[in-house]
Amino acid sequence: MAAQQQGMAMPDMSNAIVAQDEMGRPFIIVRDQGKKQRKHGLEATKSHILAARSVASIVKTSLGPRGLDKILISQDGEITITNDGATILSQMDLDNEIAKLLVQLSRSQDDEIGDGTTGVVVIAGALLDQALELIEKGIHPIKIANGFDEACKIAIQQLDKVADEIKISADASDPNLLRAAKTSLGSKIVSKSHDQFAQMAVDAVLSVADFERKDVDFELIKMEKKVGGSLEDSSLIKGVLLEKDFSHSQMPKHIEDCKIAILTCPLEPPKPKTKHKLEISTAEEFKALQEYEQKKFQEMIDCIKNSGANVVACQWGFDDEANHLLLANGLNAIRWIGGSELELLAIATNGRIVPRFEDLTPEKLGTAQSIRELEFGTTRDRMLVVEGCSNTKSVTCFIRGSNDMIVDEGVRALHDSICVVRNLVRDNRVVYGGGAAELTCSLAVSEAADRQKGIDQYAFRAFASALDTIIMTLAENSGLDPIDTLSGLKAKQATEKSSQLGVDCLGKGTNDMKELFVIDPLIGKKQQLLLATQLTRMILKINDVIISGKDEY
Amino acid sequence: MSVQILGDQATEERAENARMSAFVGAIAVGDLVKSTLGPKGMDKLLQSSSDIGKSMITNDGATILKSIPLDNPAAKVLVNIAKVQDNEVGDGTTSVTVLSSELLKEAEKLIERKIHPQTIIEGYRIARNVALEALEKASVNNGSNAELFRKDLVNIARTTLSSKILSQDKEFFSNLAVDAILRLKGSTDLNNIQIIKKAGGKLSDSFLDEGFILEKKFGINQPKRIENAKILIANTSMDTDKVKVFGAKFKVDSTAKLADLEKAEKVKMKNKVDKIKKFGINVFINRQLIYDYPEQLFTDAKINSIEHADFDGVDRLALVTGGEVVSTFDNPERVKLGQCDLIEEVLIGEDVFIKFSGVAAGKACTIVLRGATEQGLDEAERSLHDALSVLSQTTRETKTCLGGGCSEMIMSKAVDQAAANETGKKALAIEAFARALRQLPTILADNAGFDSSDLVTKLRSAIYNGMTTSGLDLYKGVVADMRDMGIVESFKLKRAVVSSAAEASEVLLRVDNIIRAKPRTADRNH
């Protein structure tokens, strides 16, 4: 603070254009002139490419099943430990505009596909890297971008060609879905209980998936986390988990055959919405009001009772008297349920959200087989599990773990694999992972390169070698010799005409990814290439940056 | 040409540097709490930096770590697992921290030998599963035999307490804690055990009341002793019973009418009291305040009243006396009243308490702690809380295993054997896991001032030769039978220690990059 005030009084003279008046005192003509920056032409493009390269080099080491994690420390000293490209990038304290574009890139991959957020950044970084070499050769950036676009088309065609259609059944033990989920989980810390998490992801998606429309509503999959236990204790709850307890400490902790009244009106004396004033001027009125109050409570309880409910789930609070009346009438109640949770509860139990007590009817009640209270270790935290709901299309993934960071990472990893499974439900074509898909694209593009007329040839070759970077990175992260692995694999794919050969990251002794069950959804891979190429074009097109001097604050 | 992409003052540490800073932080935290481990471990005096006068003496790992401001991300992970261990099991917070820091120490050595962190993790995962299996096999379940189970509980309490300030009275306190836990009849809600701390007297003057003690007083002019009490526990306003209809307001045009209204109010209160009288009770306990007028009415009706017995108090009383917490008074026949043989005012130290004896349900209880200093009492409460937590968790998971380094050595043996069966670099990591497990008895011996290399190898040969109940007798410095010595620990605790420590070390081993954002400045304009 003090330093700033001084700064206000005494502007930084070194950056200002200053003249002197007749007394010899300086006055400022243009303030902070020196802080204005301008970069243009090749210099700008080059510096952008370098920035993108350094971003890519940060996330690069997270790629693949042997990729490592990053610790991110926020401004407030909170730590996140993650392997997820999108999370790493979004939590980095970035200052460079181009770096921010890459963050956006991984975010759009995350929004669209949900997985492959690291890969997309690595590809974009590699494409730009290759572009730099071409620029140094004297090729115009736009030409390069055009060439990349054409090459990308060929790569996508190749992906379509090699993609395998897999059969997907609504059966939770579907091996193909499990394999895809496992591929996505392979690089995360949850690979500790690999099968369990993959099964959770598949179960979760299959129970909410709509196979006719080929869609999965993520709203119906809720993630809840709680530290304690270990990752193996995580589970999928076919129902709803509420972070609440029953409103009265003496209500039973476990109820069977629940009929739930879902209310959005408080069990409190009525409160008209219009502005009003109620004046009491005589003792009779006072008494009348008293009786009215008690009658009102009794009416509320009667309404609930008559509808046949035995559980009340309410968005608002209860008056003490009402609370006791609920207990006395054998009604279990939950208060202060958040709006979205209430909706979820309504969907899960097939109930209707009722805004007025008078509207309660038996058919509007939700049903569930049981509601029970969970206790956690020695803390006072409680959770309510609503299970056996009439609508099975609502699930909760409950993640446990021994510390905050691992639980958070577990949630992210599970989300990724749920996305992968969803993508397969949408489109059941797959390509093979472990760099196999990139390699076959690279081969196709470099083959096509020779047939190109003109400068595009160079761009095509560059595109192919950018794709090779993925394979090299995977090999490098797994402790293999990158060049050796790449050249070996390339020769093998070309001679065997097989698009299933990839990097054997875990030392399983085979390069056939079909045998190792490493599969990725086709749309995810396609999206990676498209997004990365688009971004490359965007960055290559910029040739002038003007950064105005920052305001003093 | 290099381009800065990170924000101003943001820093990045990569690869070896990142790993180094993670390991250094974790190992430092481990070393910090290491010396508190075991019955001969020492306490730490923590002085608050903001409030110089405030100090705390403790032996509890979680408490120590929570109170230290740390900046190292790896250290924060360890503090977090200690905290979670505290919430899950209540004790073993030091062990979990020490074990994970030992695991990282071993991992560091392996990384120096150019072994990929993921390979180490693979090995650690195998080792962890083997260790937990061995632990499970070595554990004993006495849950079905009440007498043996009680003995187990007492032993567990004694083992937990032996490293704390209560160790000189551990016999006394372990029995006290076990009695308190058994009183809860299977509930793990420690909230139902009320701990009242009163400075004065000595630690062994502490007691578990056979009934229940409430830190409140009776109303004025009410008898100090009631026999065969029928108690109504209520949560209702007994001050000015307001009109709850929203926006209601009094407006009168004359003092006569005001007087009328006042009377009506009084009548309302009187009606309420009359309704309460119909319950046929002689004690009325309210969560909220009771004003003079209703109190006087109660006194007249020969009903003793207690006001403002907050949420916990009311809940505990409901559990103790078996009554219902009531807010409406129209149906006396439907309400369950609380009962107890005798309620009287007692003096503890200089303060007046109300004591309920001969209670009907008795699912809650009170422990009164006495001691010389505030700090001592606080530490005693923490120790007792640790013991109670472990015991309450043991009533759920009734398996037990042996302490004194015995379980660790058994696990380490199993892990060593697994290493021999494994090929490849993983085997080195599995061996390292076994070494880390052996560090726990080593530290125990070191803290007790014995020759750890000698003692631990003796223990190892004992366990390897099939004497699977051997452990360290840290008072005599010999290898002894832990089952005979009654050094028993909860299985759930030990399992949580191994699995959380392994998980935490895995989290940190996977890290190869630390990116630190610019710390937020305390600048409001920013």
C-alpha cells in the first residue's frame, strides 16, 4: 500500500516522456510510454509459438499411463494435485495471451468430449513447433495453416477408415465399455482400483443412458465426495445422496418403503408475498391469531398425513412446533434441501415437487425403498442415502479417499471416464490408443504428402511429424527410447498394414493395442485433431500484438 | 528466445527439483512428529504466533500438524491425511504421517537409482495389498465374546493412552473410557459423551458419572433434590411466546387495551404451563430460555424447571432419560416422558451442576476431568477423546491386532516375501515398502532410548521364527509377547494407517511439476 502511494506521488520517470519547464521542474507529456509494447511480423509469430511450446511442455509429462501429476498451488495456497490437462491449464497463473488460448483449447475439448485434454494441447504444441521450422524456411504462415487444414482432413479420413465399430449392449458387464473406461483411467491415480472405477463409470452411464436417442443426461449423475477410507471404498449409489440429516434427532435413522412428499413450502406460519401489515389491537384478536397459528400447523401436518406420505423432504426450514408435530405423527423429515438436490430427488423417486400443502395428493409422492443415515468416523458429519428409487435413472458416484487431493482427483478422473463411456454410447466407433491412431494418421498424411503439388508437401510432412510427437512423448514418459520406439512402430505398421500397433507403455510385451484393450472413442480423437489444427491456424494468423501499458494500481 | 508464459511472480519447479521439494517437505513433517511416537515419545509445546500468551502442550500428531502454518505442498498433503485419520479413527495420526514420510524417504533412494516413479508406485501397490492381507490374517476378532471383547477394549485404551499425558493413570482412564463407550450401546456418536473439565484436584480424581451431569441450575426457589423424577424435555419458547404469523404487530390506542393484551399474553403463557402440568411431571427442561413468570408458575406447581439446556444438552438428556424432545403440548398421552430416580444439585470444584442418577435409558454419559492446569486438562481431554474415538470405532469393527511394532513386523515379513516372488524393478520398491514398515518399530525403540538396531533385528528374527505375537517391550527394552503384555491396537486403525500412508505417498510420488501461483497479497485494491 505504502509503496503504491509513493508511486502515485512520484510517477516512474524512466518510462515517461518528460519535458522540463522554465524552472527546471519536469512535467510529463506521455505517461508510461515505455510500457507500451508492440511485436509484429515474424517476431510475433515466433514468440507465440514459443509460448505455446512451453505450455505444451508443462502438460506433456502427464500424457499416457505412465504420465506424472502436477501440484498446482493457488493464490491462497490451496493445492490441487492432478493429471488432467484441462485442470492443470485452467489453474495455472498464466499471463501470456497465447498460453490462455491453449487453456481455452483444452477446455473446449473437455466440454465437448471430456477426455483427451492433455493430448490436444500436446498436438497443438507440436503443430506449432513444426510450423516454426517451416516459417524459418521462408514459407508464409497462412500457407502452412492451409496445408495443415488439408492434412488434417486426410488424417480424419484415415481415422474414419481404421475405426472399428464395437458392439455396445446395455449390459453393465460389456467388456468394450469397460476397456474404454479403463483406457481413460489408466493415466490417473485411480488406476489403483482400476477395475472398480471403470465399472462405476460404466454402471453410472448405463443406468442413465437413453439408448433410443443415444444420449446420456449428465444431470442425472451426481458426484459426491468425502474424505476418509481409501479409494477402494468408493461406490456407486443407485439413488440419491443428500448431505443432510433428519430434522429431529429422535427420528428413526432408517426407514423402509418410503413415500416422500417433496415440498417447496416451509413448515412455518404463512407468510404472504405481498407487503402487508397485521395489527393486533385487542386481546380477542391476539387469541384468535394464536388459535389460527396452531390450526395452521395442524392443517399442514394433516395435509401431509392424508396424502399417505411417511417422509417429508422440504426445501425450507421448520418451525420447532411443526418439527415436533412431524415427529409425533411419525413423519421423518429432511429440511433445507438445496434446489438442485430437491429436483434430483424428485426425478429419482418419480415424485412431483409440490409448492403448496393443499396440492399434496398420493400420486404426487415419490417412492423409494429405503432411506438411511450414513455416519463417518468420529466426525459429526451425516449423509442420507435414498435407495431403491422407483426411477432407477439417477445415480450418485460416491468417492472416498485418504486425503482431499486424492478425492478431488478421483472425481475428475471418474468424470473423464464417464465422458468416454458416454461418447461410446453416442457413437460406437473406436480407434486404438497408445499412439496407434496418431501413427496411422501420420503414415497416411506422409503418404499423401508425396502426391501434393507445391508447398503443401512441406506442411503435410510437418503435420505428420507433429503427430509423431504424441508417440514420442508416450514413449518418453514410459521410460522408452522415443526415436527407437517411433521408428520401430512406424516400420511395423507400414509392413504389417495394421493400425492397431501402439506404444507398449506398461511393458506388457506386445504392441497390439487391440490385444491390450486400449481403445479410445473415435469422436474424441477426431475432435483433438480438428481443435488443434484450428488453434494452430488461429495463432499462425496473428502477426501483430499491441499490448497497452498496464494501468497503475 | 524465451517467452514467459506464467504470471508475474508465479513459479514453476520441474522434474527433479519438484520431486525434491515434495520429498523434503514430507520428510521434514515426518521428522517433526517422529519423536512423539510411542509410550516414550515426547510432547511438543506449541506457541501461537498471533497470541503470545496462548500455548498448548500436546502429543497428538494431528493437533501438532494442524497448528503449524506450512507452505510446502507435500507437507500439506501429509497434514491432510493426519486430519482425515483423526476424523476417521481418531488416533494413529502420528503413525500415518511417519509411515508415509518413511515411504517417501525410501522412494527417494530408489529414484536416485533411476527407477521410474510409476514403477515404484506399482511396487508400493503390490506391497500395500500384501501388507493389508497379512494384517488381516494376524488380527483377532473377539467381537462375539463380551468378556474377552471388553478386555480387548481396555487393552486398546491402555495402548492408546500410554503415549499420552494420562499414561500414569492409564489403568484408571482406560477402564473409564471403556465404560463410557459401552454405555453408548453401539452408537459411535461421541457427542453423547460429555466431557466436563474442571481445574483442581489431580487427574485420578476424574470420574465417569453413573448418571448424567448437566452444567445448569434449577430455577429460583425450587427444591435442590427430586426423587422419582418424571422429566419433560422440551424445545419451546417460554419467554414471550411470540405471534409467529409474519408481520404481526401490536397497535393499541389506549393503555387499558395494552393492559388487556398483556393479560392475554400472560394467559397464553399460563395456558401453556397448564398444558405442561397435565403431563404429570415434576421436572421440566427447556432448550430455550424460561422467563420469570412461567418459572414462577412452575415453582408453584411444584415442577422444577431448567432453562437454556442447549442442543447437545437436550439431545443427551433425551438419550439418558429416554424421553422425547417435545415442542407441542396438546397430546400428553402420546409423548414419552423421561425418567430417573434422583436429580440433585452437586458441587464439583466450586461450580454447581445438576446430576441425574438412576437413569432409565442411559445411552449418554458424562466424564468429569480434573487436573492441575488448563493445558494439562486440554491435553487430557484430547487424549481421552483419542481413546474414545478408537474404542467407538472398535465397537463397529471388532478386530484387533497387536502393537509394539508387532503388526508392522508381521506386515514387513509378508511384504519381504512378496518381493522375493516378484521379478523386475518392482521388487526393489516392494522391498523398500518393507523397510519403511520396519522403521516404525525402529523409531519406537529410538524414542524409548534403546539400541534400535539391536532390538529391531531381534524382533525381526523372533517374528520370522514364527513367534508372531512378539513385539517391543519399551519399558524394559526387550522383545516380549505383546498378547501377554496386553498391547493391543484396533485393526481399523492399523489398516487406515497403512492404506492412507500408501495412498498419500503415491499421490506425492506421481508429482513431477509444481506450479505456484503468485500469492495473493493483502491488498484490497487488487
